[in-house]
Amino acid sequence: MQLVFPLLVSALIVCIAVPILEKIALRIGFVDKPNNRKIHVKPIPLMGGIALYLACVLSILLFHVDYPTSGAIITGGTILMLTGLLDDWYKTKGKDFPIWPRLLIYGLVSAIPLWFGIKIAGITDFHLEGMIIFPEWLAILATMIWIFAFINMINFIDGVDGLSSGIVMISSLTLFLIAIIQNYPELAILSGILAGACGGFLGFNFYPARIFMGDSGAIFIGYMIAVLAIDGVYKSAAVITIVVPMLVLGVPIMDTFIVFFRRLLKGQGLHKADKLHTHHSLMKWGLSQKQTVLFLYLIGIIFSLLSIILVLVLKYK
């Protein structure tokens, strides 16, 4: 219960914050307006990311999680939330925030966990018995690429009501269980806090959504889940394998590879927004928004169960 309580508090903070932010967003016109690329047909409040950020940061501070990962999450997450909020503000005006400043900020923030000693130090060997240690330059590069990728990946899948929040909730609950298996209580608390925030937000964001998390929320939770995955899965030599984190975060990884492959085939820019994502394809095939999201939840749960089984096998083999 001691590990579950932060999860519940985080969910409660979101449930308190969202109705307040929803009213503020509608009052000041901070809304996501429909266009030919979007599915919703009426303006939706776009300040949900603030609720996710507040729930996670306040819960970390409230429960005094004195852990290097907490510092990395708050420092990098604050920068990303503010950057995303600016991006969302541009969207409310029918404009696009320039891509290169965003990518530069994402790149710089991707290095912040390194300052707190969080990095991908290596992977297990092919016999799962020893560890292949990366040289320092490769550890730095791998860590930054991993975090940069997930800042964008979670943003990429945030195109259907409840998809990003639900997938990150499933992934963070998986990391919560992995942390308990590995006896890392601090990491379990942080993963539970993220799961609670996303679960609470899902009550407002599932179809038909009352509020969107916007870029401010998507890149924040993408960064947080990426940092937790490194700290949770890569820190113990017993479970350092590239397979586990890829399974935990299987849905956004799968979607990104599919989208990039399709964009390359079409000869268009990899960063250009389109309707080539998995959720768009599923709806073209006849699934409703709810069916699409629930199907991708199921895929995420399967990936997560496989990751937990693998962790248990590696721990007790």
C-alpha cells in the first residue's frame, strides 16, 4: 500500500486540476481547433499537459522521492512542458511552432539525465550471463537517442482520444511491477506516480475527450517514461537487455517504425504530420475510435506481459 498511495494521490491531483484547466482554456481560447488532418469536430481544451505535469511533480515533491531520477524528471520535464505549452499556444492561433528550435531543445533535454548519472551503460551478452559495457561516448549517444526518440514517439501517437495517456499508463504500470520485482522502491514510486497521472487523465481524455494533453503533456510523459525505462530496466546487470524496454514501450516503437517506413516510401519528410499512423490505418479499415484505442491497448498489454515474463526469467534463471 505504501507504493500504491503515490499513484492514487497523483490520479487525484489530475482529477482536481483538469476541470479547472478545462474552464480556463475555454475562457481564454486555448483550444485545439478542428482541421482536415484531425479527427475531432469541435474545439477541445488544450491544457491537459499542465495537469499531468503538476500531478507528477507535486507527487514527487510531496512524497520526498530523494532520488537522482526525480531531479532528472523535474528538470528536463519542466523545460519540455513549457516548450510544449508554447507549441500548443501557436496551434491555438492556427500557426506552427518552428521545428528546429523544438528539436534543439529536445536534444539538449535528452542530455539532462546524464548529469544525474542515468544512462544506458550497456546490454547483456547473447548468453544473458554477462554484460557488454559501452564506451562512454556510446553510452551518452545511446541515452540521448533513446530519450529524444520517446519525446517524439509519444507525441506521434497522440492522435486519437485516450491513446497516449492509456499506452503510457500501461507502460508505467509495467515499470512499476518490474521495479517491485527488482526491489527498487524509489523507482516503483515514480512509475506509480506517472501511471496514476495518466490513469486519472484518461478519465477525461478517453473518447469523447473533454480535454487534450497537447504537446506539453505528450512530450513530458514521453520524456518521463523514457527516463524511467532506462533507470528501471538498464540499471541491473541481471536484466540489461534491449528486448525488455522495447517490449515495455512496444506500441510507440512499432507505430514510429511503421510511419517512418511509409513516409520514406512516399518520399516525404519524416517530421511532417500526416495520417499514416497505425491508429489512422485501423480507423480506415473500419474500426471506431474506441475500438482502435482498445485494440492498441491490448497490443500494449501483450508487450508488457512479455516484458515482465522476460524479467522474471532473467531474474530467476
